[in-house]
Amino acid sequence: MDTRTLRERARAYIEAETDPKFRAEVEALLASDDAKELEDRFYRDLEFGTGGLRGVIGGGSNRMNLLVVRRATQGLADYLKSAVPGKELSAVIAHDSRHYSPEFAEAAALVLAANGVKAFVFPSLRPTPQLSFAVRKLGADTGIVVTASHNPPAYNGYKAYWNDGAQIIAPHDEGIIARVDANPAIRTMDRAEALAKGLLVVLDKDMDDAYVAMVKSKLFRPELIKRLAGEVKVVYTPLHGTGAFHFERVMGELGLNVVTVPEQREPDGNFPTVAYPNPEEAPALKLALELGAKEKADVVMATDPDADRLGIAVPDGKGGFALVTGNQLGSLLADYILLSMKELGRLPAKPATIRSVVTTRLQTLIADKYGAACFECLTGFKWIADLMRRFESDGKGYEFVYGTEESYGYLVENEVRDKDGISAAAMTAEMTLYWRSKGKTLLDRLDDLYREFGYHEEKGLNKYFEGPSGMDVMRRIMEGYRASPPAAFGGIAVAKVRDLLEGYERELPAGAKAPSGLPSSDVLQWTLADGTVVTVRPSGTEPKIKFYVLSRTALEGGNLEAAKAASADKVGRIVAGLKAAVDAAR
């Protein structure tokens, strides 16, 4: 984009933005003639994609700011009124601890109010899963949560939900995007006027009580918790986010001894003690693990800033802690939930679990063992929620019991239609007690599963592509894989390819194309001759390409350690090859 156009876009932004800080940022860039920064802020409009908005906070069309939030909300309101005519409309809005989250949430609420949509807001920050719960509980028509999940402190975001409490998908996503892209005239309202007219309603503690009661009701063995709770110590960190508000209450009411990392307990959008507030990253758990060792904790738990993800670590038997991956905890929970339902006579006639296409296949094997179906969906919990919705209406009789994806997301209840780190933590605590009552640790049970189903190892690789040229590089990488399909990874031949953008899968070398069975998405997946699955997809929320390696290694003579060593070698070769290919394509 040429300099003149960039400056024109910057001046138009200054005229429209009401926030003095964001406006001053752009005025300073114009005064200093900072061409590079102007280009980054104005070479495009921050895209309202299928997952909403996510970007760096600041002034500019390619930034998260009040003007961008109001414009997105006006588009949402316009679409909502056309899609749900003839009724009094309502929305629920929540936010996390990030910079400008309260301001963005209120701005969205007042735009909705000005458009005649009653906006229910929480009195302070709340977890994302409670937003989903509240949309369903109140029978609202839409929901908004202001969060950038586990991104660095400079980021914030905005996710839109539909009336079932799930993030929007087609056709609503496309309809909202079209309205936002039309650059609608923004209507807003004064807060006092909105309150006086009953178009802005602040929720009270009843919604918190209802959510906590729901979380506790999903547990299988309250008597076991009551009997053994005093024997287990949990060290917890909310990573400066929303989690402590409900985590400490739920665990306390269950009688569990919780020690929260003091340096990370209070909400803080600077996330001062971590580089990334992401429980998937080992450095984020450093303080929690140190406190866990000091307190001799039985389990260390961490939730991300909006408390929809859960990470854990458990004693490794050698004086330290072992980090449990999302795939591993997801498998342990699938096993525990299905086992408990079977033991207690609560397994439905047609139980259904759901996993994403990049989640370990161990969960399919576990489901098969208990006579449950394991459905596959695209990455993102909105697709898990979509299947849950279909179970309720397609007449096939499937009943949802559990859903998970590898990125530390778990759902153990029907009342929420997004991943829920709080309910997953409560279930994990009960699961820890259950296996303790059987003389096992969580790692012991994981090894049991490996001995039964083979050793499963999963590895992820993220490559970032920042700046105006980043999207072009990512597109070239994906086009390159399609134009010149790889014949092997790590020396293992490709036996099957699945292209979800083109909508087919095909056995190699000469099999016919068959429908993929999943919605269109820019995802390529290769199944290797030994059953290993390699997947590549551009992220839907960040400027990066994500690679996933899902490996299964059979145990020879029951030798688990030998299988682990063989798997590490195989996965290492595959990942090294992926890194080299991406570096060559930059």
C-alpha cells in the first residue's frame, strides 16, 4: 500500500476514534512520518474472521481498539436483528484481565443497547466458559467475550457466540462478517441511559452460584472426595487471569486444600511473571512448580487468562514434576469419565466423545473400549459444539459425554458449549483421588493405557510469520505442499492424504478420491505407512502455521521404555524435516 493511501487511512481513523490514547498514537506516527509502523497499523483492517477479532492493542485499523470493537459489534447487531426478527433480543458479555478488556466489553454493550439489544454484563472479569453457560442459562440470542486467551500482553480479542452458547459458525459467521465488512454506521449509547432504560443489566451472584453448582454436579464420586480430600494438596496458578475467582471456590467447597501461587493470583494484564500466559508452555508453570515442590503438592494446575484451558503437572516419582500434555490429560479424562459412567451404571445407550483432527488417536481407542463412539471434527471447540448440537436434533440417539482438543481444552458438561478449564480441573482433582484410592498415580494410569493401546507420542511445531508479508509466506507454504505433495516424512512413506480445503481423502499411490467428511478448512493431513499422522494448518487466530505429529508405536514384548525410545527417534526425524522445509520456504 502506498504512503499516501496509508496516511489517508490514518487520518480517517483519527477522525472516527473517540479514545484519546489510541488517537494520539496515530497522530504521533503521522507527525514523525514513521512509514513502517503506519504500514503495519493500516495496511489492512483487522479481520473479523470466523473466530471474531484478535490483534495487538493500539490505534489503527489493524489493531484492537474501541473503534474496531464498536464497528464489529454494530455489524453483529445488524445481523442479529435480521436473523432473529420479531423478538426482544438480548446478549451476554464477559471479559478477562487484559488491558482494555473492561473498556472493550462496555463499548460492545453500549453499541448493543443503542440497537435495542439488552446487554447482560458481569460486574467484573469472568471466565470464558461462564459466558457460554450464561448465554444458555438466560436464553440470550448472542454472547461476546473480550479475551485474547493465552496470547502475549500486547494482544486482546473479541469472540462472538450464538444462542446455543457456542462460538459462531456458518451461516452466522459469514452473515456477521458481511455486515462488519460493510462498515456500518455505528450507534452507541450513554451508560447511564442504557441502565435507566433496562438495556444494560449487571448480573448478580446468582449466575456465579449457578455456574459453580453446575461444575460440582458433574462429579461422579462426591463421597470419595469427601473421604480423601484432606489427603491431597493442589497448587494452582491462574496466570494473572480470571481463574482464581471460581477455581478456589469450587475446590474449597469440595474440601480440597488449594495453595494459589501468590505472585500470579491477582488479575494483571501485564502478565509480569511470564513471557506467555499459556499453560501449554513449561516456563509459564515455573513458579507453580517451585511452589509445588515446596508444598509437596499432589498436583499442580494452571488455567490460562480466560480460564478455558487447563494444564497440569504431577510428581514424577523422582523428586520433581512431570508436565502432562493436553493429549495425555485429554486421554486420562476420557478414560476416567467413561470408566466412571460404566462403573456407576450411567453410561448412555449411545455415548459419544468428540476430538479434533489434530488430537491423539488414543482417545478413539479408549472410546472403543467402553463401547462409545468417537467423532472427529475440525480444530476449535465451536466444531465440538456443532456436533453436540447435531446430537440433540438428528434423531440418531447419540449422547455427548466428553469433548477435547490437544491444545489443553476439555469439556465434561453439556451446559457449556466451549472448553472449560474450571470443570476440567474439578474432574481432574476427582480423577487424581480415584486413582490414588486404587494405589495409582495419574502417570501410572497413563502407562496402563499405553501398555493396552500402544505408546502414543504427540508433538507440535509452530512457525510464526509476522508483518504484511507473513500471510503471503504462509499461503506459499500451503500451496507448495499441494503442488508438490511430500512422499515421506522422517523416512516413512505417506500412505494416505487428506485435504480438507479441497474436501477429499485418498489412499496412495493410486486410490480414488473420497469425501473427507468434514467442512472445508485449510488443513492438509498425511497418514504414514506406520499409522503416524502429520498435519499442517495455518492458525485461525495468530500469524503462524501449526504442524502436528501424532505417533503410535507398538510395544514389543510389553517393553514400554523401548517403545518410548523408538517413538522419540521417529518423531524427532519428522519434526526436523518439517523445520527444514519451512525454513527453506521463507
